Amino acid sequence: MNEKYAALRGNIKMLGRLLGSTIKAAHGEALFNKIEDIRRLSKSVRDGNVDDRAKMIEELENLPDDQLLPVARAFNQFLNLTNIAEQYHTISRHCNETSCSPDPLDDLMNKLEQHAIDDAAFEQAVAELDIDLVLTAHPTEIARRTTIHKLVQVNKCLTKLDSGSLSEKEHERTEARLEQLIAQGWHTDVIRQNRPTPIDEAKWGFAVVENSLWQAVPEFLRELDVMMQKRLGKRLPIDAAPVRFASWMGGDRDGNPFVTHKVTREVMLLSRWKAADLYLGDIQQLVSELSVVECNDTLRKLVGPEAHEPYRAVLKDLRAKLKNTLEYLGALLNGQRVTEPEDIITDVDQLWTPLLTCYESLHECGMAIIADGLLLDVLRRIRSFGVHLVKLDIRQESTRHSDVLSELTRYLGLGDYDHWSEQDKVAFLVKELSSKRPLLPADWQPSAEVQEVLDTCRTIALHPREAIGAYVISMARTASDVLAVHLILKECGYRHRMDVCPLFETLEDLNNAEAVIQQLFSIDWYRGFIQNFQMVMIGYSDSAKDAGVMSAGWAQYHAMESLVKICDQAGVELTLFHGRGGTIGRGGAPAHAALLSQPPGSLKGGLRVTEQGEMIRFKLGLPDVAINSLALYTSAILEANLLPPPEPKQEWREVMDVLSEISCEAYRRVVREEPDFVPYFRSTTPEMELGKLPLGSRPAKRNPNGGVESLRAIPWIFAWSQNRLLVPAWLGAGEALQYAIDKGHQALLEEMCREWPFFSTRLGMLEMVYTKANKPLSAHYDKKLVDPSLWALGDRLREQLDKDIKAVLTIDNNDHLMEQDPWGAESIRVRNTYVEPLNLLQAELLYRTRSAEVDSEEHEAALMVTIAGIATGLRNTG
């Protein structure tokens, strides 16, 4: 790491030294020295001394059983600490243009001035800002909540040490606190003993809100307010809510039998309870601060003439109601049957109206400086979080709804809904949606699976509209899939306009998305019901698993472009909901670049995007990091709407059509048609062992008896990242690019790279994947774990990887990968010092566990730690 990163290097060195002291104290000098020897060999390999890899392999393969776990944990902890040091560096005063982007909002202002964007357009764009971040519990978050908490405390210590104003004693105390935290982490089990329940996952999400977003949102809105004042001389409206949050934790039942209607009900109660708890903390603080006696007539009328401290009178009333709310919700969560009292908070206006009255009174009485403190922050929180904290999305697979209707129509003697044509299904659904009579018979006893769907919809019907985000239909393919959900909700008593959101996931479904939405718009009932608002979810995971990243990426772009066009023509406001994950294979990319690579007009209806797994912690887990992430999203959306990217030229489209076709063929030729692929995949990756790791509440497979085709996209990608071949994130793309070069299109590809954000972002994502891939490590897994009869397939994949890298560098006109992102390249290189020993140790552990006649708890525990460590080191693992 060069001198530009001296402060970061210093923090990593200090944290490593403190971890070393902890290991030495816990396990003695001999083991500490062995770990240091392995680390030095790994650093030497990183610096180009290839011969030291054999020495490192020998050291790791000769470890006795009792040293496997501590060695694995040592490198896991090195990576956790390296991550937190790097995360801190990006928000520290030492961060500069070499490792940090310019302030996103300042950078945006400069671009708008350069392009002479007028103030009215800018003000309108800010007024229409709508960022809806959806926290999901996909099984990629390795770290336990207790580990995450300790890492947050480490970050606070680094902030103190970085202040430059500590006395010698304060410095010693802070460093001692750091060592305590590192020791606590060392003596804590880094792997969950039990798979988390959906309730556990929801609590994890609420903890992110409490520990980070509750502070970050009002701070970010202050920054946006300052930008507005600088640019327009106007303030951000007090009721502005450009950022809101939803969650899938406790609502996503697609393939997860553990998410039931009872779980959904409990999570929604917990969400309200946590919101009331957080507001109570704010109100308690305001009670202690707002001892002011002067007020305007409106507030005086509200509290009465006898209230000497009018603001406290309002606040104490709210405090009592919040306490009552907590008591009532707590009783429900404990299973008690209680009647809802009148003096609790059930609606956002009960908080907003009295606090806004206080705010306006303070301003009128010349105390704006007081009003614009904590009180303004609380008002901002009310608009962003409401009384439910996060809206809960419901997600269910499309066939579960058709099963309901099929069972119902058979009971009613109407035939089997599942066997009807699409035309007949739509006609039936529209007729019943328009009918005022109930469809569900009172004496009908459906199957347990159908009953669960109905109970879920009845649970939804018991809650107000603002408690629910969207109803997402996974594997949606037809107009009837959407109408079926509307009908079931109606029959279960839901009386609001629900955003029923089809999720188009496979290549075929993405290509058919335009036709499905067009058909829905042709239905009079549907157009009247949606009130000119449509949400559509674009699936990244399954489309990439189905067709490879290049073909999927173009299908996603084309689907978005088509949907924007037909919604514009129909006068319907479209919100595209992006089901992105952290990995390239699941649509992951730096947020700013990813948004600016979308089709023009695709962000006019706002942004809705999943924040998944470990990426929640990396992007939103610390307040300062969350503020920066929100600024990145905001600047990208404003830039995309005010300075839209270019429409692709016809010749670019034609090339992309060819690249899509060739890459899909190349990808499927290996994944679907190569007879040795499945046994090779299962041998060279820890795919089978991943099922033992208690990552998330959802099973790894939709069908536990199926093969790779039934494997969820997340563990599919996760497994390949572990052996460092990362096949799903690159296979087919480079081969297609080389085909285009061979056909004489190199100049056109270079033009696309320079002028088209969609294409340049794709190449940048590939470069990052190539940098994280490690061919020698992948070959080592093969030699250690794979039958020699299958080695040829691994060799062919690695040869293809080499060819693909050359193709991308040719188009980029670069000599090395990630030349345009030296900070990112350096970050990956530094982590490899700690990741490579974990990879080699994992290969050894897989060999030992697969060879053993009897399962060894020591081997399995160490293996789980290597999986966690590699995920930590590669970051965007799933």
C-alpha cells in the first residue's frame, strides 16, 4: 500500500498489533508466531514471490486439528478489522481524492452549473426526489449482530484517535478500549450457533435503523437543506421525505416456509414498538431541552392558559401516549388479549401536528435556532419513518396465488383455474374484481398452503396502508399473476390501493415484461384501480443465473427502457424496483455508476432498490457512511433526471444484441450443456457445505431435492466466490466481446465504452470481478478436491478467464485491470494477504471433512469460519 494511504495503513497496522497481542495472550507465543509466519508468507506471495505459496500451503496443510480454528479465526478477524479501518478511512479527514470521491452533492452542483441547468428545473427535481431503500434478509450477511456492534465501537475509537486533540492519557485509554473490544471479539463465537429466525432477521434490520439510520437521515437532510439554500436561497420543505425505508424481513415468504402470517404480524408489531421506543427517546430529550415559556397564539390555544411551559406540556402529553403505545404493543407481543386504548399513537399526524405547532411557534417567537435543532430532526424522522419505522413488503411466488384460485374454482365447480387459458383467467379475474359480492364461501376449508396465503392477506387487511410497502410477485409471467393478487386481497378485506408489483426475473420474463404491462393497461378496471401509478420489479439474480451477466444486463436495460416508454404513452407514473444484490452476478455495482447506467427516464418515478445482506452494513451500518450513501443516491438520481445519459445509438443496440446472444450461448453451453459441470461445481466449491452455515432463515434451495437449477441465485454465486473462480460473474461476457472484436467491431466497442454509461459500467464491473478472481487458488481447489477426470473443465474455465481479461483490456485500452480505480484495486490487493490463507485453509478443511468417516466438530467449525472470512474479505459475496 503506497504512501497515499499512510493513515489507513497505520490504522490497519495498529489494529493488527492489538489483535496479535490478544492471540498471544489467549493461545501463547508459539501459535502467534505460526500465524505471523503464514501472514508474512501471504504478504510475500502478494508482492510477487510465487515460490512462497508452496511454503504457505505446507504450513497450512500441516496444522494439527487443535490449531485449525484459531488460525482460521485469526485471519477472519484481520479481515474484519481491515474492513472497519477502510470503512472509517473513507469518512475520515485523511480521505482524499485518491481514495474518496468528491462530495457527491458538491460534485453535482458543479455539473449542473457547467450545463446551465436552471433553478426551476433543479427545484422541481429535488421536490420529486423519492428514494425508497428496501432492507432485505437474503442469506449473505455472515457477521453476527454482536460482532457488528463491536466493530461499530472500534470505529468510534478510531474517530477519537484521529481527532488529534487527545492527551497522552486519553490516547492510552482509547487504545486500551480498542484492545478490549478486539479481545471481546476474539473470545466471542463469530458464527451463529443456530440459524436465525425471520424475527431475528427483522430485529437485525431494526438495529441498523436504531444505530445508524435514525441519526443519518436527519443529518443527510441537513446537508440537502444547505445545498438548496446555496443554490436557490430556499430551504428544503419541512415535510420533505426524499428518503424512506421498507423491509422484506418478516414479509418475504418466497421459498421460505418459516415466514408465516403469524411471523408477519409479529414483525409489524415489533416495527411499531421500535418506532415508538425511538420517538420516546427523542421526546424525552426534547422535554429536557424545551423549557421555553414564550409561544404563539396557536400553541397557547393548544395547551391552555395554565401551562407555564407550553412546549413541555405538548411534549409530556406525547411522552405519555408513547409510553402507553409501548405498553399496549408489548402486551400484544407477549400474547395478551388487550383492547386498544384511545390514548396511544396509531397515526403519524398524532406526532406531526403537535410538534409542527411547536416548531412554528418557536420560529414566530424569534427562536429559530432552537426550532432548527433536535425538534427539526424529529420532524424529519416522522416524515421518513412514520409510526411503523419501515414499511413491510410482502413477497410471494406467483404459483401460490394461482393455487388458491385453482383450489377455489374446483370447490365452486367452475373447473381448474390452473388449466385455463390466459384469456379465460383474465376474464374471470376482472369479472370478480368488478363484482360486489364475496367470492370466498364461508364453509370452504382450503388446504394448509392455500389457507396460509389467505391468512397472510387477511393480516395485511388489518393494517393501514402506510404500514405496507408493496406486494411483490416473484416469478411473475402474465397479467393474470398480477390480477390474481388483487382479487385475493380484495376477498380478504383489503380496501386500499396496494402496489402489487410483478417481479420479472428470468431472461424470457424480462423480454415479455412490456407485453404483460401493456395488457394490464388495456383493462379498464385495472387502469381505474391503479390511479396512474405502476411499480415493476426488475430481477437481477435469477436473470444472471439463467443467462449470464452480459445477456441479463442487456435484457434488464431493454425491459426498463420499454416499460418507461409504454408508461409515458399511457400517462402512468412508473417506479422501477431494482432487486440488486452486492455481487456483479446480482446486479451489484457502485451505486452512483449503476444508477447513471440506467436508461434515460427510468428514475423519473423515483428509485426503489433492495439493500441486501452484508451490503446493508457496508453502505448503511455507520451514520457517516450512511449519510454518504444517501448523498450518492441523491446526486445520481438528480443527475440522471437533469442530465440524462445518452440514448444508445442504433449501432450500439445492434452490437449489444449480438453480445447478448453470444454470451448467453457461451454461458449456457457450460452451465446447462456441459455434462461434467454439476459434479465439478459441487466438488470445487463448498456448495454442499454452505447449507450447514446458519446464514439466514431461508433454505438455500427452492426445491431441496433439485440440482443446480433449483439452487437459489445467492448461494449459487456465494459458492463460486469461495473458490475464487467467480464463474457466474463473468462467464460468457468476455467471449462475446472477443467475438465482436474478431468481427471488426473493436472501434465501435471503444466508442461505446467512452460514450455510453451502461456499457462502460459493465466493463468496470467485469474488471473488478477479474481482479477478485484468483486462478492459482482455483486450481489448488481443483487439485485438492476434484476428481482428476474433471480437471480439464477447470483448466478450460481458467483459460477462458485469461482470454476474457485480454478482451476487456483491449477495449479499455489499458495495460492492467482497474487502472481507472486504483483505490479499489489497492483495497482488493491488501485484503488478499488475509483472504488467501483462508482459501488455502478452506481447501484443506474441505479435503479433511470429505475424507473423514466421522464428522469432526473442529473441522466443521473451522470451515465455517473460513467461509465467513472469505465472504468478509471479498465483501460483495452474494
